[in-house]
Amino acid sequence: MLLERDLIQSVGFRNVREGGEISGFQFRVRMPSYRGMAASLIDGIGVSIPGIVDVEPDVPLWTLQGETHTLAELWESDGLRWPLEDAAIITVPLAGGLPDGVHELSIDLRLRMSYIPAEHQPSRYQVTKHVTLSPEASGSPFRYGVSLYSFMSDYGTVLDLETAMAGIADLGATGIEILGEGHVPNYPNPSQEWVDEWYRLLDRYGLEPTNYGSWIDTRLHSSGEKGRDMTVEEGTAALQRDLRLAKRLGFRFVRPKIGVVSSDLVPHPIWTEVVEASLPLAEELDVIICPEIHSPTPIKHEVVDEYIEFIERTGTKHFGILIDTGIFQDRPIPLSPGSCPAAGPRSSTASTSTRPTSPGSPPTPSSCRRSSTTSTRTSKTSRSRGSPCSRR
């Protein structure tokens, strides 16, 4: 599993309990040097959160290689190390712990380097990061899931599958959504070794496959003099290919992103025949097909009416509607400093995000794009009572 680039890791920020009572909070810190080092070279870590806590470097406890020690005990240790590949767990005593929400966490990490003159020691690493303390999931009215789409700016470069899953589980979420062509190596034919690893990681992090995203690219052969639309047979093959792969990976819901023919996202007319031809396979696999209703398509629209009519006509239990809750936005979102509204057919759908709000959405104009190296948990989080798909 990979560590985040920032010294303060967003994964692992939580309150801790002792004897049933919250006695403090903890977070994880990456080794700032280019090498690991003996724990006895650590000179402490000051920790502060404005208005809540401000402790001296000798106060927090350190957990390294599964062992928890005071700073004084680290100085006396022999053989205990802070490896480059492992984050140290820092525990700060604080009766009652931290409230849920975003906190401005600052650290003053101090290390002694033997090869630097003593008058220039300790080496100090002072950083601040905004980190989020999520509410405890037990007893909450919803089960939460996270889409791997949330990690697309990092996924495959500085973030691998296990690191993403660990982050999802750390949020208290239990569901995971993936995009077939975005997250499955050698799509649509992943190796059995990768599939086995997928299930191993699901089990390790206690996650449940919820929704599998796929595409029906109706403009697949639309370029050139012989350009044409996708045929029903081609669309059916594409959908059924993903139904089978979704089943293989343990998903019960498939969201096909169907090619559109208008600015309000009316799907290509082949959708009816494609889905109807695929219903027997969906029923056999017990996988539900759920096309997405996405802005700028409102909930009261001919697209939704046609989907409902299809359900009523066929009587199927394996076709439904997946709602992107952005369709309920009824006013522009206030822009943060330095951001620009996204290009879109309606001003009310402007977004302050530096990425599309959902796969396939129009991107932010290049003049408005910004890069950030500090936000690693701006995840698109879904919540549901039972299933991610609404059925009539």
C-alpha cells in the first residue's frame, strides 16, 4: 500500500478510546527523510489544532512497527526503527477527543541527523494540513459508499487499488463503486490473479461491491466517410459484456452510460432494444441495469418517463434508475476564490470542482483548472438505504 505524498496522512485520522471513553486522537505521519532511521533519533512532535489543542513535542505517543512508546522510551530503544515505507501513528491525549468535521492540524516534527553538525539540529519539519474527522458509522441511518472515480487524478500514478480501498474503509464507508474501463486492468478481460486480488482486498477492508460503471459508446464508428451510429447488436454486445464482468467481480448493479443525442442527455434510441435484449441475461446473473439521471436532465423529464414506461411495460425487476443527486441543485454553487464556473448548458449547474462532477460530464475550461497536492480525500461519496438504484 502506498503512502500519500503529504507528511500528514489523511487516512488514519480518528479519535481513540480507552476503557470505553474517548481519551484522545491519532493521525499518521510519513517519514520526511529519504531513508528510514532508528527510533532513538526522533526528537518529538509538537501538535496543534487552533482553539482545541497545543502540545509540546514530548507529549504525543508514537506507534512504530506495532509498538507504542513515549518519547523517552524511544530514546532508550535499540533496534526499533521508523521505516521509510511505514507511517508512524501519533496519539495525542485529549479528554473527549475531537469533534467531527474539518480540522487544521499542524505538526512540528523533530529528527536528529548524525551527519549534520549538532548546532544545526534537530531538523524540523513544520507543516499544516486540513484533515477530516468522519462521524462513526455505527448506528447511522445510511450505509456509505465511495466511487473510485473520486480518486481519478491520483489513481494509477500515486494511488493503487489497495491504497484507495484503505482510504474508503478509513472513512467508515462499506461500499465501493468502480468504472470498468477506468479501474479494471486489461479490461474487459482481467486476469484471474487480479480478480483473486480484488476479492482479497474486499475481504481485508470489509467492502462490498455496489455499482459498476460501463459505457455504450454509440459513436464508436462515427468518424470518417463511412461513419455510422452503433447498431442494436453492437450495443447489446457491449452491455452484456459488462454485465458478465460485473457479475464476475461481485456487483449487482450496472450503470451503463448510454450515448446521448441532445444537450439534455436524451439517450440514443437504440437503448430500448439493447436493454430489452439484455434483460434475460441480467435476470440470469441477477444484475440490475441502472442508467444514470444526471444534470442537466431533471427528475421530471421525458427520459425518466420513458425509463418508467419501460419498467411498467416489461414488468422487469432488473432495470431501474440511478440518481445523481446533483439534479436537485436549484441555485448556483458559490465559487471559492480563484475558481471559475464550469462550462455547461445551464448556469445553475456551475461547479467549483476541478474535475467533472461525474464520468462523462463536460470538463472545466482549461483556464479554470487548478492543481492541488494537499487534498487527498475529496471523495465523491454515495449514500443509500440498501441499494444504489431506484426501481419502480
